[in-house]
Amino acid sequence: MDDSLRSIRKNEHIQLALDTYQSGGTDFDKVQLIHQSIPSINKNQINLSMTFPHFTFNHPIYINAMTGGSERASLINKHLAQIARECDIPMAVGSTHSALKDTHAESSFTVVREENPNGIIFSNVGADIGYKLAQKSIELLGANALQIHVNAPQELIMPEGDTEFEHWLNNIQEIQEHIDVPVIIKEVGFGMSAETIQKIKDIGIQYVDISGRGGTNFADIENRRRPLQDMSFLNQWGQSTVQSLLEASILGTDINLLASGGVKNPLDAIKSIVLGADAVGMSGYVLKHLEEFGVTETITHMKQFIDQLYIIANLLNASNISDLREVGYVLSPDLQSYVEQRNKAIQRFK
Ligand SMILES: Cc1cc2nc3c(=O)[nH]c(=O)nc-3n(C[C@H](O)[C@H](O)[C@H](O)COP(=O)(O)O)c2cc1C
């Protein structure tokens, strides 16, 4: 694809993500955490850092993949990197394909490392590229991990999408074998099934980001880019973030579980952790806040967001991430029915 078209597309994605952003109404509302009246810990005794095999997140949230490859994206990346640095949280860049094909686009990504020399940064590529380009993507940023996005619905709905998928799994496996940072297989808002997570685990991948439905909606975004806008019937495609976490939990496979998709407040983030996530990513929420209020206010806001994670943990009498996993919860009847129906199917293939 032509580089200028790629840059135009990136700007369209940013604008459409902002225009279609909705502040409420996700499956997180269908999960109730059980309140305990007599906490036995103080707020300052809580530590919500999360240690993974390859790095430690000082707080259990991160800014997820969005941008790079255009002038507007470059400024956004600079600001996101400043937010990540000041809040001490990891950050992923958007797909680096533009920079892998055109050196002019590199600075819109490298700005992230310049702004945050010591931070945890994830690079990002699609599953259609070979391991040499994947290696280049990691080197570009001195990345601590590589996200490989799997976005089949997006490619199929977007007018200029790449619909050759047959090599994806092999490519992922080859990348994993040739690079020396961990690979994170990442959805883009359509969620993951237990079968997908198992498939990823079976080829030796240690990290998934189940990025589910509920927030930024690439079915809707790509449909709006179609001349006839004729595919809105797929707007609710995929598993929500809550459903994806339930899929992972029924499966019970030992894999590092990152969750994103529709996280819009600290309670959504804590609910994700209670349901099994090791850390929680946000894209649309941070982008929207940055666009509306600017970088300084967004830093203050995200610091408050982190503090409020600790407030909720205190309410739940949880002093760390493992305690959060023990928190009681109740699912709405439709989620409970989802669990029962999927449980049967998942036990069959396990
Ligand atoms: C403007 C924008 C651009 C995105 N570009 C990418 C990308 O290049 N690579 C990727 O893996 N995910 C990309 N995403 C998807 C997000 O990383 C995330 O999976 C999805 O937006 C769901 O999270 P959210 O509801 O918090 O936005 C993008 C999201 C947004 C808002």
C-alpha cells in the first residue's frame, strides 16, 4: 500500500475513533463485585504492581497500541509517551508497518523512546509480516516486547483490507522463534475465544491481549470508511472484554493475560483483574481525554485513575493483584448463561 494512503488511513482511524467514542454501556456493568464492610488493610499497604516473566508493571494498567505514521500521530505519540513516563505505566505504539517501509515515518515512533528512555514500550506489527521486519520494528524503539495484532474482521470490512490470512499462525511462530523479546498476540477490539487462546499457547506464546468488544469498534470504524457503509450488521461482532476474560478463565490455561477493550474507569480495570487479567490496557479512553483536555490535564487524570485503583482495592480488602483474584463477584443472568453454554463447548475441546 502507498505510504501516503497509509498515513491518511491512520488519521481517519484516529478521527473516527474519537467521533464514535462512547462513555458507557459495556459488559463491565453486568459484573458486580461483592463489597466487604470491615477491611483489614490500610490504603498505604496496597501494592498493585504486577511482575511478569520479562518485566514488572509498577501499576496494573498500560496505554495500548494506537498511532504512528502521520504528523498528527507523531504528536499524539509524543504526548502518550509523556503520560506513560509521568504515570510510570507501559505504553504500546500503533502498527509500525509505515516506518518499516518508509524511513520518513520512523520519527513518529522513535519519539516515544526519546520521551521515555527508561519506560516499558511495546512495538506493534501485523501477523502478515516476516521475522526480519518484526526484528526491525523492535529495534526501532528498543522495545521491551512485540505486540502482533490479529485483526481479521477489520481487514475484511475495510475497503482496502488485506485478506490473506493463511500464513498468520506460521508467521507468528517464526517471529516468536527469531526474536529475543516476548511476543504478545493482541486483538483490536473483537475479543478472543478459548480456542484462540489455546491455539496461541500451543505455539509457545506466553502473552495475549484479548482486547474485546465494548470500546473502540473497528467494525463500525471500517464500515464508515466504506463507500456504501453497508456492513453495520457486524457492529456487535466478537466477544466483549468480559466474555473474553470468562473464556480464558473457563479454559484455565497458564498464559500471561492482558485485557483491553472498553475500559472507561478504574472500576472496569479492577473488574478485569478480578476476572483474571494480569494488567489492563486502554486506548480510546486515553486518546479521548488527551484530545479534549490536553497532555498536562491527562497526566493528572491518569494519576488519579491509578490512585482510584488503590481505593477500590482497599474497598475490596485486597492488598495486591493475587488478592483481587479472590474477590467475589456476581454475573448478570445473560453473562451467567454465556458461561454455562461456553463451559460445555470448552470442556469438549480441552
Ligand atoms: C486510533 C486507534 C488506532 C489503533 N491502531 C492500532 C494499531 O495500529 N495496532 C493495534 O494493535 N491496535 C490498534 N488499535 C486498537 C487498540 O489497541 C485496542 O485494541 C482497541 O482500541 C480496544 O481498546 P479501547 O476500547 O481501549 O480503545 C487502535 C485503536 C485506536 C483507538
